[in-house]
Amino acid sequence: TFDDPDKGAFTRLLSLALRQGTPIDQLVKQLQKDKDADLSSFAKVVSRVLKRYIKNGTHVGQACSACGADSLSYQEGCISCMSCGVSVCG
């Protein structure tokens, strides 16, 4: 139970999305889109927790900023390039 009704509604929507089979990586992408949120914002914290449940090897669908290869995938909650080894956690 949250004192803030917005956080309660937020968590119920996430729960509904997960129960309906929404891929966790897609939820994480949406949660991270708020560029104005700070590191301790509710959405960023939930995003970091959910990342731990993304299966290793899940393809990200973006090009690597270091080498340009389309080989980014999740590894242990971080996005890693399978071509050059660059890893980004956050």
C-alpha cells in the first residue's frame, strides 16, 4: 500500500501488464523514457528492479553506440554489445 495514490495505480497497471504477458523488456523501455526523472524516481527504481528479470540474450533492437553493430542484448540486467563488449547498466 502506498500513501501516494498515483504510485498505487502505477503498480496496479504494471501488474496488469505483466499478467497479460507484456514482455518485461518492453515495460523497462517505457519506464526509462522519462528523461526528466532522477535516479530515485519511482519509475526508474521499478525499471531497475524489472531489468533483473529480463532473460539473458534478449535482443534490444538498437545499434551499439561504440561499434554500430546491431548486436545489443541484455546480460544480467545490463545492455551489452555482443560484438565489441561495451556494457551499459543504469
